[in-house]
Amino acid sequence: MPPLPPPQGIDAQGFVVREGDRARVPAPFLPLVSRYVELVTSAFADVHSVYLYGSLPRGTARVGSSDLDGQVVLSRPVTPADQEVRRQVETELAAAYPVVDGVGVLLDDRAVMLDPGNRFDHGFHLRVLCTPVGGPDAGADVPPHRPDVDLARGVQGDWRAVLARLREEGPTAGGERAYCRAVGRRLTRLAFTWGMPRWGGWTSDPVVITQVVGALEPGWEDPVDEAVGLGWHGVTDVPLAHRLLGAWTDELVAAGTELGA
């Protein structure tokens, strides 16, 4: 059983701090980031702010295997036409910049992101997980979060529906890699989230997550390690994904239910 690492990702008052910084984006990705900001700013009317999240702003991205994960916030409701433009932006950037393995951009309305009812889901995403790279920081308008039970109950959104979909649908044709990645990341994050209040810190680093989960729930040490392989290390093993979606997922559902999530 690994030792429990000391809590991290919090400030002196115990609030969760923003994970990334534009200054941490590795040099090979900087032209892509500049083009991303330029393209989305010109492609959408009423852009309020533009963000990165994931490995790029955390400084852990790897050339050829990491994605660009972006968040664009509009100052008005998002339309179906906007979503079509978003898909075109993703395709254009992915084709022009092979330095990344893919591009995914989320598009949301500022009012929805800042709705107090979404504070532990969209609000946490914006304040902590996203790093501003264009426009004013709407995340500054979200109240700070502590790594407590309230955050654990809200940060995973409608996680039951996501698990049901992963269990029922399986991979689409040619989408085994994406499916395994989605399974691995969702299960890893759930296992970490349920233990987060006991740890008292926050991280998105899969290495630290594995240590925390293994120390808090020794019986989950092997499955979380396998889930990290699917989610972050490119392991494409659909039978393994199905196995993890079996008994271990039942345990995760039970733990989330006990937590009140």
C-alpha cells in the first residue's frame, strides 16, 4: 500500500487553487495555443473569455500524444450553429497542428457557468481546472472551493448517467481508444473524488491520484492503476475497460451513494 502523500493543491486558507498557468505551456505547443485563441475569438460572436485546461496549462503535455483541451465562454446562450462552428474549429486545429493527438473545445454560456447552482461543477471547472488565455477571467467570479464533501458531491456532475452510458453503449466502430480513455479517466476521477475529503487536497495528476486512492482504499490500488493506464497511457484494451466497469464500478457507485453524491 503506498503512503498517503501530504495534501496539495490548496492555499493557506484551505481553498483549492487553480491548476494551470499559461507560462507552463511547453514551447512546442505555443503556436497552436496562439492560433486557438485567434481562431475561436474570430469564429464566435460575443466571446467573453477563452481557456485551456488539461495537460497543456499544467505543463505535462507530451508532443504527439496529448490533446488541446479548450473552453470558450460566450456572453450569450450557445446555439446549434455555434456548436457546428466549434466542431469545425476542432477539425481545423487538429489537422494543422500534429503536435497534439486531438483537439476538444467546450462552448458554454457565461450565465450558465456562473449560475450558483453549478458552482461545484461548471464553476469549479472554470475557477480551478481552466487557465485563462484570452479575455477577462470569469472564473474569478466563482466563489472558492474547499476539498470537502460538498465539492465531492458536485464536481462529477451527472456521473451515474455517464457510467450508465459507458456500460450500455461500448465503443463505436473505430473508437476503441477513445472509449478506453473515457472509461479510464471517469473511473479514476470518481475513485479519487470519493476519497478527496479524507485526503484534504486536490490534484489532477494521475500519479498522485493513484497514490491517494491506493492509500485510502487499498482494495482499489490495482483497478485504479489499470484505469490510469487506459485513461492516460494509451492502453487500448476493451475487455479491461469492461471488467473495470463491472464489480469495481459497482463499488464506486456504492461509495458515491454513501457519500450522498
